[in-house]
Amino acid sequence: MMAKTFTKELRFAIVLSLLPTATSLWGKASGSRAEGAPGRARLAISVYNDVKVPSEVLSQAELEAERVFQSAGIEVVWLNCEVPAVSEEASQACREAVFPKHLHLRIVRKSAGLKGETMGISFQAHDGSGCYADLFYEPMEQLHKSDGTDIANLLGHVAAHEIGHLLLGRNSHAFAGIMHAHWTAEELACAKAGKLVFSEEESRKMKEKLATPMKTAEERRLTPANAISARTRD
């Protein structure tokens, strides 16, 4: 998670943990995205748009996040998860959560317990595994209104940051780049220019994580109590 930074010149701060983005199709991506590219890792993300972010904003945010992951050698397949689902097949596809290959993003209005400027949070167990992240849309709207920040661009990069936490594990903030803990005007300018990306080392670690065999259902099983007590904010 990223903490907001205040200066005399800047009236914003960003707290990051991954944000979800969506497509107009559930479980399928159009064109080359459905097939993936040779030599690239592949990641599925279920997206729940609880606050009804406008479709054009979500589409652009998804493209921004996808571009960031493509630069790291990772192809993303997005599942836009409607409630109620359009079919039982869609519901089953969206509900699947398998670390690290199928993750979940949920866009909500704001955090109930974190500081008001927090824009996202990821949830991880003590071993660094985790499939879920929440994105908080209201602080992004406020930054857009106060500073003119492109909200779709911001949403996409926050999403990439939070997904990055889930793939990189605990203590994965960096001194620079998209995993930097404190974003200022410089980072936002880099995001706008398409230069806020993962480092080579971060890209390598994420691809290695996605290439590892998945745990069995028994190995992944947690009781509700364990799942709650094991979660940690990042």
C-alpha cells in the first residue's frame, strides 16, 4: 500500500494497493489478448466494479494496466464480473481464485478503516500468497477534480501497483518505478507518459512466480478465521 505525500506544491498523495479494471466481455479477451504471446507469462484477473465506474474509464484503465504488464512480459486476460452474472458459466469463471495465476480486483467507493486518501489495498498471507485487492475510487475522483489527473490513467497504474504486490509478495515496495511507495507529481508525469513501469528485477520475479506449479486445492485451503487473521496490508 502506498502512503499519501503532501508538499506545499502538491495537494495530493497516493496510497496504492492494486486496483481492478474491466472489459466488456467476461472470461474472454478479444484479438491477440485471448491467445497470449509466445514466451510471455499469462495472468487472469476477475474484476468487480461495485461503484459502476463508467465503461469508457474502465476500458482505458484496463489498457493502461495491460500495457504496464506487457512491458514486463506478462499477458493479462480480464474477466468483467457482473452481479448477477450473465450465466452460471460466467459466474464460475469469475469466482475462481488461484494464486498466482487468477487474481481478483474489486472497485469500491472508499475504505471503511483506512485514511481517506488511500486508493487501494492488497491482502496477503504470511507466506506472501494472496488473490485479492480492493481499489478505492472516491480518492481518485477527488484527485481528478483538484489536480486534473487523468482518472483512467491513474486507475490503471494503481491497479498494476496492487497486482504487483500480489505477484511480488510482502515488502515489495521499491525506491523507484511503479512499485515506489510514495507517488508525487514526478511519478504521475511518468505514468502519463507511459514510463511508470516495473523494473527488470520485478518483471523477472513476477514471471517466475507465474511459471511455478500451482498448489492443490487442499494446500490452498484456509478456514475463514485463518484467512482473516493471515491478511496483511501492503
